[in-house]
Amino acid sequence: MENKKEAFQMSNIKKAIFDHAIYVVLVILLVLVVILEPRFLSLQNFQNLLAQSSTKIIIAIGAGMILVVQGVDLSAGRAVGLACVVSASLMQTVDYAYRMYPNLPDLPLIVPFIVCIAMLAIVGLFVGIIVAYFHVPPFIATLGVQLLLFGLTSIYYSSQPSGPQPYGGIKSSITGLSNGALEIGPVRIPYLTIIALVIAVLMWIVWNKTRFGKYMFAVGGNPEAAKVSGVHVKKTLLGVYCSAFVLYAIAAVLEVGRIGSAANGTGEGYEMDAVAACVVGGVSLSGGVGTIPGVVVGVLMFTIINYGMSFVGVNMYWQYIVKGAIILLAVILDMRKYARKN
């Protein structure tokens, strides 16, 4: 009897280690970074990490919603890029010599947000229709939309009166919002981080306390069972894709303020970082599983490792190798858990 109890406990320990293996690997990498460069643990670095993670958290929550309903969004980065160039063109100072719209009056900050949210909501609705009503696999649908969006972004970018060049002269109202911070003694909490946390809390409520959130997880877990239970699967998918793209739009405007400019290449690769962070944070590629805290932790962990490798001077090519290995490990562990569950 005692032997069975010990075997059961050992089995639980092994299962716990296996389920959290990706975090063990990330912590080991973090410890190696700290050993190589102890200055990495400075308060300034921590504040920089928070600022860099903030817009990524907003994007990852949107990408996570699509993963929950058994999709994957390859167009997120280009959607962010389109919203970046459009919002940047509307947020240039009136005295900037190379304005996209020389005669445009000084617009309130809310206008670029509304324009980009409306624009990407339409794109999200379009993608949702392709997936929900034409039954195109999300991977293919978003791959096609990715190319379409990059083409539109490049056309808009090249149509500047002064020719294709990065949008500059961004207003201080948005750069101040994106780069400012709430100062509490020696601690500076970036406004971006506060905004990202507010959005995360609101989306946690949507995911866990609303009918839409329950329908989203039901569709992700088993679309056929959800349909039999009275869930309107197609409308839920439309809502998920629209919501995700609205989050991309908000992140894009804030990202322009953080960077201080925008080009047609802005946003490239953001979708890979978002999906990787979601998977690291426990959002299952098989659908129906995921949490907002998990997504936030995944983004933070991934950003820390990226920033840490750059901080200690790891060659960029080796960084790609490490990031790719982390993604593959996270996916393998996720697939193993899914297979074990079934």
C-alpha cells in the first residue's frame, strides 16, 4: 500500500515537472543571463522590459483568442503594421515638413484610435467570414490576409508626397503617453504597462465572466458540441476575430508612440512572438484552453529571454535558434498534454 502511495506521489511530481518544463527551461536561461551579466537585474532594465512587453501583451491577448477557437493568426503583425502607418500619418505635427496630409488640422488623439479600430474591425470581420462561412482553415486564411495587408500598407506608405520614407514628426501627446511613466519614488511604472494591465483585466472579465467568453471556449473545445448546445458558432467566430483585430489596432497606435515613427515594415514578425508567447503561457494550439494571466506571463518570459540574450551580446543568429527551440519545445509539450488528455 505504501509503495503504491509513493509511486502515485512520484507520478504526480513527474507530471508537474513535465507540465511546467518550459518554465524550467526559461528560468535556467534567465539564470545564465544573470550569471553572465549581473547588471541585467537593475531597476532600469526591469522598467524597460515592462515598456517593451506592454504592446506585445495586447497583441498576444488578441492572438490568444484566435488560438482558443482552434485558429492561428499569421496576419497579426501586418495588421499592426497597417494600423501603424495609418495612425502615424494622422498623428504628425502640423509643422512637420513631410506630412502625409499637409492641410490636415491637428486631430485629437482619439481620432487615430477610432479610425484604426474601425479599419481593423472590418479586416477582422472579413477574416472571420472567410473562416466561419467559407470554412477556409485559419492558417491559410490569415496567410492570404497577411500578404494582402502588407500590399495595402506598402501602397499607402509609398503614396506619401515626399516618397516612401518612415513617418516622422509624431505628436508629443502620443509619444508622451507611450513613453511616459507614473513615478512612485525611485520606481517608474510606464503608462503603457498600466494601459496593458487595464486591457488584460477587461479581457479577463470578457473571457471568464461573459456569455461571449463561455461561448468562445465552448467553440474552441468542441465546435460540434457547442452547436448542439445552442451556441451560434459562426457569430462567435466573427466576434473573436473582430475583437482580436481591435486589440491589434489599439496596440498599433500605442506602438507608434513608443517607437516615434512607422514604416511599412513595422509589425513584421509580431505574430510569431505573439503566438509563441501564448503557447509558452499555456494557450493550447488544440483550442479551448488558455488564460489571460498565462498569456501575460508568456509575453513577459519571452521578452525577458529576448532582451536578456541581446543584453549579454548573444549573436542574433543564435537568438533565432534559441527562440525557435523554445517554440518547438512549448508546442511539443502542448501536444503531449493534449494527447494524454484524450
